Amino acid sequence: MVNEPSEGIDWAEIYNRGLLQPAVVNSVYSESIGQDLGLQSGDRLLSINGKCARDLIDIRMLTGNDKLTLVIESTDNSLHLIEVEKDPDEGLGIGFTEALFDGLKQCNNKCPFCFIDQQPSGYRDTLYLKDDDFRLSFLYGSYLTLTNLVVSDWERIESQRLSPLYISIHATDPEVRSQLLHNKRAGLICDQLRWFSDRRLQIHAQVVVCPGFNDGPVLQRTLIELSYFAERNSPSILSVAIVPVGLTHFRPDDDELIASDKLCAGNVIDQVEYLQYSCSEKLGSRFAWLSDEWFLIAKRPLPPISTYENFSQQENGVGSIRAFLRDLDMYTKALPESLQYSRSYSWVVGQLVMESLKPIVQRINRVKGLQMFLYGLPSLYWGQEQVVTGLLTGSDLLVGLQKENLGDILLIPSVLLQQNQLIFLDDIELSYLQEIFPVKIEIIYGAMDLVRICANEEYYIR
């Protein structure tokens, strides 16, 4: 490796003219190439082999060679040309502050059911970013609509084989989809799906069901037409998630949207489960899955764990509660009969999921010396009685828990907090709740974490 000052090219001028978008280093992994080069947080990667990376995808592609020429701008504004020789599959061991270095592609639709548009104004800017960027879909599984893609985006998806992507379909009927997204380009969805199929690129799809708009026969047509793209030897659609529309009291009064009630949820479950049976015989897979919310709204048992196959849409709420219950069942079986020192805990969840967790809490409470209080809260902030845990806000906890017995420790699921930040959706910081509540607050990151904190033992590892 050679590290020497960069001369002969005015990189600062090029950068200032906007021709280069620097990738800012956030972290350097130990025993990595980045550490060997002496890189540190705040350094900026300007180019790799003469090319500027637009995002983390480019970083992966450009660093796949065995010989690299890097241009780095250090925190003292000095520029360095660095020659690197490495194994082709060896990364640089660098983390960056952002995934995208040339800006976020935002949504150009005006969906009345968009949750971002159903928020109050006046909070942090990041709450109002309407991501519709195919790169974040590839990197992190966020959903996009395909309505804002330009020719160069399609060309890049094909040339870099960005697959699978996650696509919000909602309806295959062109008129219905255009109406739902308030965008004429939305009606091109079937042509776009054929584009993916012709190039052997794959996607995961989702349908947000808005009762009266895309349920019933429209949903039936959508799922059947999507299943056509799963029939070939190399299917282009791998799975479909069906989720209920989420509504808040901040939306306009004239949007004509209604929430899914028990009857609607039951109808959707029956409709999709019948299709699953057909797809299982025809495709060898259930293909389309319902998010857990449908069963909770309909007050029906969650499906068996085996029906979720490979949990391809778990991050979209499909089987996430079932998987959590499976893990809790496994870890709580190893609970001791008693604890040496008595302790009590409170555990806050969304009101919609509380009933499904009660059997586990009963098992925990059979441990002598251990007591768990389970609180299922509505969301006064969003105006929803039946709410999933991830939508609870700091103000919901402040109101809902103010008169409750919180025990010795209050357990808060990590899904309530913004990623890498100790802040709720309503901008209330966790530290504020810690000042208000007279007990210690612990964040739980999963079933194993919950049992570990409660029992304060490492028996679950055995």
C-alpha cells in the first residue's frame, strides 16, 4: 500500500463544483484495510479508481477489484492518493455516515394513505422524508413504487443486477393504482413487472389494502396477476405481503379512507388463505402472506410457524409476532424455578398485540420471585385504539403508564425508538422518560434480551 499526497489534480475544485460527492467515513473496523491506511472518522473518500461513488452500492462494486487507487481527503483537508492491493472479495472495512452520497430520491406520488403525510407538522425533518429510492430498496428492503425512475435508473438496475427490489404494488388494475397513488405513471406497473421478468431480476411485493378501494375483487385480480410472475423456472416475484392501511387522526377528513375492522380483516384472511392453497399446489409456495395485524384485528389465531416458509417478509410484519412468540417460548422454557433475589418488571407493548403475549407473561410469572406486568397501550397520539408496538410514542407511554405499577424496571421494546437514536416518533427523548418515571428503563432488542434481563442469567445460551 502506498499513501502519498495527491498532486496534479485539483480535487477540491472538482468537489466544490459538485462533480464529486464525498463518502464521509463514520467508522473504521479493527484489523481492516481502512485501519492499516490510518483512516479515521471524518475522512472523505472522493474517488475509487477515478470514479466517484454515488452510494454504498457503488462502493461495493468499485472495491471488488484487487487493485485500487483511492483519493482521500483527510479531516485536515489534505488530499492523498492511495494505492491498495488486496483480495478481490476483501472490503475496506469502512463504515460511512450515509448510504447515499448524492441525495435521496423522494416519492412523487400523493397517496392519501401515506403514513408520512399523516403526521403532524413541526417535528424533525427526517420524519417527513418520503423515500422512494431503488438503492435503499436494494440495500435495506424499503419499498418503492417505480413511478419516479428515469431511464438511467432502469439502466443501472439492469447493469448492476440490483435484485431483489421491494415494490409497492397495491393494485395491478392500472386505473385503481393510478387513483391510489394519484399518479398516471402508476398504471404502468404490469409493464414494469414484465421488464423485471424479461431480465431475470427479482422483487418482493406488497399490497396495502384500503377497504373500498383495492380489496375484494380488485385484491383478487392483483394477487392472481402477480402470481403469473412466479410461475416460471426463474420467478420474478418471490413473495407478496398484504398489509392493512394505517390511518391516523392527522389525515384530511375528506380522504374517504376507512380502517380495516374485524369483518373486513376476516374477509381478507379468507380470501388470501384460499389463494395460498392454490399457489401451494401450483407454485410449491404460498407466495402471498398476510401481516400479523390481520389476525389480531380479526381476533383469530396466528398461523402456525411452518406456514411462513422462509419468513421472506418478516420485516414487513409478516410473521414477526409469530417468530417472536416462538423465540419467547424457547427461551422461557429454560427459566429457573425461582430467583435468589425478587424483582418485578413492567413491559409495554401496543394494545393490538397484548393478548398474544399474555401466555408468555403467565409463564414468566410462574418463576418464584419474578413478577411481570404487561401493559398494552393505545396511541392517543395517532388516534388509534388498536396499535402495533412500533407505533407507540413517548407521549403514549407518559399518559398510559402514569398511574401503573412499573415494578423495579420498565422494559421498552427497541422498535419504539428511532434507529441508532434514543428518541421516539414524537421527538420525545428516552432520557426525558427516565426523568419522569421513578424506575430504571431498559431497552429490549428481542426475546433473548427480554429473558436475559428478567432472569439476569445466561442459562439461555446453553
